[in-house]
Amino acid sequence: MGKCEQCIVRELSSLKALSKDELIHLAHCKEGYSIKKGDVIFHEGDTMNGVYCIKEGTCKLVKMNSNGKDTILKLITKGDLLGQTSILTESKASLSAVAVEDMQVCFIPKTELMSFIDTNKNFSFEGCQTVYDLFSDNGLSNYYDFEKNPGAIPKDVISKYNYLDNTDIVDNLLDFKEESTEIVRLYIPHIHCSSCIWILENLNTLNTAITHSQVVFSQKKVSITYNSQKITLKQLVLLLASIGYEPYISLEQYSEKSKLIDRSLLYKIGVAFFGFGNIMLLSFPEYFNVDDFWMLQYRDFFRYFNILLALPVFLYSATPYYKSAYYSLKTKAYNIDIPMALGIIVMFVRSLVDIFLQDGAGFLDSMCGLVFFMLSGKLIQQTTYNFLSFERDYKSYFPIAVTKIDQQKEVPVQVYEVEKGNQLLIRNEELIPVDAILLSDTAFIDYSFVTGEAVPVEKKSGDKIFAGGK
């Protein structure tokens, strides 16, 4: 596979920190492999005995979700290293690696890497700085000794979350609370890679009061179960901030959570499916023109019974299309629900005419099937919109609490409790939640959230400042 000191790939990875002698030593220890497209390099849960340096080709890192399906988290290309996090933390692989094209890789044994870490302080794995600090500070690794922790809490962060001492605010943020067990779901904008997932799903290593944590990578959220008698929500948030994963808590989270799925839609789908399935079963003799005497004797009975099965679908399940078509015609803003409602009505009426005039079985099965599949599409659309979260109002950006000055003391209060005449302390980069009068001598207000202009506006004492600035 060539000499490491002459390989251009090393300039793309953290191996560039190795000296020439170390690279020569590495060249004698490595093993070269050719990997075919679709081959698994290692599985989730495997013990890693070294890292893979990608010389040519691309692979994907995948993680199995709760539904048993693989989710692609990242693509690894030429110059990247595979398996470094597991080596540093002495843990099993948290992801699987699969080649998406033919690859050329070099396998570097774990023992050699560890010797480089002990002797060369400049050698580190790019992007894993937080991982090092996390485990060094908690006695899980003796490979690194940073003089200063880059994830240290800024001085103003602690006071920033004083409002989490308010039990009313905390109760509204929690998903579950029973005795000492509490569950909270936090949005963390900095989640972006497999290392982030590994750290956040092993928070119990940092604090034994945390019993479980699970990351939803696609939504950048982490659900944390913890013992409230041993750690408070404020302490938990500060812990996350200290390792570089400060959560974003907004007024939207404090407000009453909207239902992600309309349960009445689920009921309508269930009724439509019941009618659709049973009408099809009872209509099989009609489909195949069965001339059996028994079927001919009871054919009318089955047709009338199909009408009874179709009535709930027509009168209940299809109501969203009737309402939408009615309001569309009323406002003259025509939409696709008009022909949908017209088609449902025509099929049902035509079926009644055919059955009562003994002219056939009608189209009740088609009507119920149409309603069922259209409602199913509406459910999928609703789920997708909720997942993408396109519709965000001002509550998504406003804080849930502010600091009020009361008798020379800083008191955190909910935004909804701010009254006219209150004195508020707005720190740098904090959003102004209400219209107010500036008391400080001077301030520069950024109104980009309101006007779109990023240039700060200078304000003097006594000037009016508006909500949305910072």
C-alpha cells in the first residue's frame, strides 16, 4: 500500500501530526485491504482493535433505529479515519460501516495508535476534542492531559438558566414526572455527527443520576431520564453546556404542546379501512361472476349489507373533503377537494341506484377504497409536515423566562408574568421579550429578527426598544 511518509492521504487526516519516524514505524505495522462495494467493514457492537484509514473510496456510517431500519448518519471519504472514537473510549462500535463503492483502506492496530498518543501530544483525532475532554475529566481515559478544558462554562451561562429554579417552568418543560423520575426532551442544535450521539447517549457516565438518554438524530433532540432527587433540570442543562451541547429552550416548548397527529383522522382511517376491507370480501362473488345457487339466492342481501358498511365511510370518514369543498366554494378559492368530494358523492349515489334497481353491485368498494387511501395520504402528509416543522412562530425564538430586578435582586420570572413597570435585566445576545424603555446609558440593539437588518441600532437611556431585538 506504499509508505506512510509518502502517502498524500495522511495530509487529509490527523495522521499529519505524526513525525517522519512515527510514520515509518506505522508503515511497517499497518495492513492494506481491498473492500468491495456493499461489504460491511464493521458492525454496530463490534470490538474495535484499530482504526481504518481510507485511501480510496467511500463508506457510510449507519445506525439501527427503533423500527429496525438503518439510518445513514454520515459518509466517510478519502482521508478520513474510521473507529477512532471507540478506540479512545475503549468501547464497542456504536455504528456500522458499509462500503458504498470499492475501497482501499489501511488498518492501523490499536496498540500502535495508543503509543503515538502517549508520546505525541499533537496527535489527535479531528472532530473528537469534546470526546477527549469528556472522558479525561471523568477518569475514563488516561491518554490526554489538557491544561485547559475548551468546553468550560462561560461565566454568564450559569445565571442564564436561573429560571430553571422555578418549579412551574420546569413542570411545563417535562414530558413525564412521577416521584423522583423525570423525563425531559431537549433540542440541541450542535448535534451533527456520530460522536455527538455517542456522548449524549452515555451521559450516565458523567452523572449517575442520569439513568437513560436517547438521541433522535434527525430532529437534533435528546430525551433524558434522570433522578430529580440527585440532579435538577438546571444542573442537567449546565452539564450539557459544559461539554459543548447547550440546549436551546424557547417559549414554544413552554407553551402547551400541539398534537402531532389528529386522532380524529386516525378514527376516520380506521372506519374507512373497515368498510373497504369488508365490502371487498363480500363482493368477491360479484368480481368473478359466481353463478352458484346459494350466492344468487343471497346476492341482494350482500348488496344491501354493503350499503350499511359504506354509510359510515360516506357520512363520517369522508367529511373532511365535504367541509373543505364547501368552504372552497364559499370563498371561491377552489382546491382539489372539490372533485374529490364530487367523486365520492357520485359513486355512492350511483351505487344506490344500481343496487335498488337490480342493475349491479355499484361502486361502494371503490368509494371506500378512495376515501381510505386519500385519508392515509393526508396522514402521511401531516406526519411529514410535523417532522419538518416548517411552521414556526415567534414562540420558537423567544425565551421562556427573563430576569426581573426586584429590590436590587435578580429574580427569574416567566415571560407571561412580566407586568407594566417591571425592571428587566437583558444580557448580551438575549432577546428582548417585550416593548420597554432603556434604562442603561447606551446600548446597541440588533433588530434583525424583526426587520431583517443586521446592523445594530444605537439607543440611549430613555429610548423605546421593541420586542424581538437583542
